[in-house]
Amino acid sequence: MTHWLHQRFGIEHPIIQAPMAGVSSPAMAAAVCNAGGMGSLGVGAMTADAARDAIHETRALTQKPFNINVFCHGVVARDAEVEAAWIEAMAPMFQRFEVSPPDALSEIYQSFLTNNAMQEMLVHEAPAVVSFHFGLPPVSVISALKQAGVTLFASATSLDEARACQAAGIDAVVAQGIEAGGHRGIFDPAGPDAQLSTGDLVQQLVTKIDLPIVAAGGIMTGADIAQMLSLGASAAQLGTAFIACDESLADPAYRAALRAPASHPATLTPAVSGRPARCLRNRFIDWSEHTEASIPAYPVAYDAAKALGAAAKSAGESGYGAQWSGAGGLQATDGSTGEIMARLVVEMLQA
């Protein structure tokens, strides 16, 4: 099957496994690669050293090209009063698990925009693909990666964002529809969001952007992949379809929630991390919809949610975790990554 991923990288199938930070693993990414797709690792929550180790581990498992994804969020607007009020509002939930809430919150993830160590590591390691989420890095970083032979992807949720990607020298645009699980890649979380479906966004971008377009969001089956290709996408990126695979880092409670009808439909909310993200419904989401407290900025709010999730988990309660899912989460299947890839390919060819 001739397609852009094959022409650029020699990859057999136009399937990319989404770089789900905290869920994707070197074993998952390598298995996707070895099954003829492109695997990905999300390293936005890692240090440069940890990300380097993950790259090396993946390279030990596959000789095929894979994608490394980083977070490009802007300067965090800290507000001590908002953060203190958020902790106070969450305090009763911590107390339920006989744990004190944190005294203060921190910026738990450093943006790639300012993470010189991560930038230098990726230039040195030169993975086949580096992809950007939440925005774009400086021109100097883009230039250094391209000079190292790295192909660059970037998420876009709108035509304006896709045009910014093209102007910056990005090689392919990941068109993230509103159905996608995890964080919206919107560049400005305080700005307007058209919330276009994946299909509508793909159709808009393929006519306006002179770059390969990768469809992402709500794609769960081979038939879904075929549909996106018919709309003009060069490839499809799937994340939720792999959450329950054997190589996933998702814990048993996450896997169980993914299969529970009460967890669906997954809800788009900024309450977990401070940025809009699609999450399985749980007790924390229910609480957040009724609190009047303002949500701290990303990723500061995530510090509070992670602390609460850890306290609940220690008490045997799984209803407070950050369990991301796309709109089609109930269709996720068990099995090895290789088995899921094989099914997707058969379904795609049949469609």
C-alpha cells in the first residue's frame, strides 16, 4: 500500500500509535513498529535522562523508525491565591483517605520550550520523528532537529494552528479532532476552540495545507482508518485503541474503567491538569463539575490531581485517577500490540 509514511520511512501501514505519556511504553512502540506501523513514546513528563533511556530501550527492541513526543506549553501563569483555593476545595477528598492535602503545588513538567537538556538530547539521539504538542518550539530548535535529520510532526486543532506549523517548517500536521483522548493540543487554552471533529478538520486541512495530514481522534478500527484515508489523510494516529494492550502501562483499574459503561462518554475537562483533556468519567470529574473554585494553570493543577489520585489508590479507590480516553473507548480491545495491529490492518484492507 503506497502512502506517505511508506515513501518517507518505508513503513508498511499508514498507522501511527499515539504517544500517550504514562501509557505508551518502549515495548508498545517497538511492537507497533515491528508490525508495520509507527510507534511513539510520550516523554513530556520525563527528564532528559529518562527520555534518553526510553529511546535506547526502544531501539533495542526494533530497528524501525519511531516518534518521540514533547510538550510545548507556554510560560505557566502562576496564581498563589487560585492554587491555595484549589487545595482548600480538594481538602475534603484528601481527608476521606486520611491524607493531608499538599501545602503547595508545583510546576511538575518543564516545557520543551525551556528544557535545554531535552532539546540537546533529542538533537544528539536524532530519533526518526519528534512531534510537538500544545504549540511549537523556537525556530532555532526546529532548525537544529531538522539538521540532525529528524522529521517533525506537530498537533493542530484548527486551520490557523496548521498554518503556523507549515510556516515553521514542520513536515507533517497531526489533525487532532475533538474526539481525541487526553490533552487537546490547542496552542492557546484560553483562546477559542472550534472543537472540529476529526473528519471535518482533516477535510479542511487537506485542502488548505500543503503538508501530509495525520488524522487523530476517535479512530478505533481499521474501518475508521480507511475512512480518514478516504478523506485525504496521509495516515491515522490511534491512542485509545492501544490502552488495553498487553504492553500498555495502564494499570488494572484504568483498564477496568475503560470497559465500564458508567465511565463513558469520556469527558473533556480542564479540571484534572489545568488544560482541556478528555478523561473517563470518575468521582473526581463528578466533583469538579460542581466546585466553584478556579482551576490552576497547567501543569500546576495536575500536581494536585496526581496527589489525590495517589492517595486514593493507596486506599484501594481508583475513581480519582487521570484515566484518559477518546470518544470510542468502549471499543478498545485486549491482546498484544501485534494482535491489535494485525486486526486493524485486516479491517482497513477490508474497508
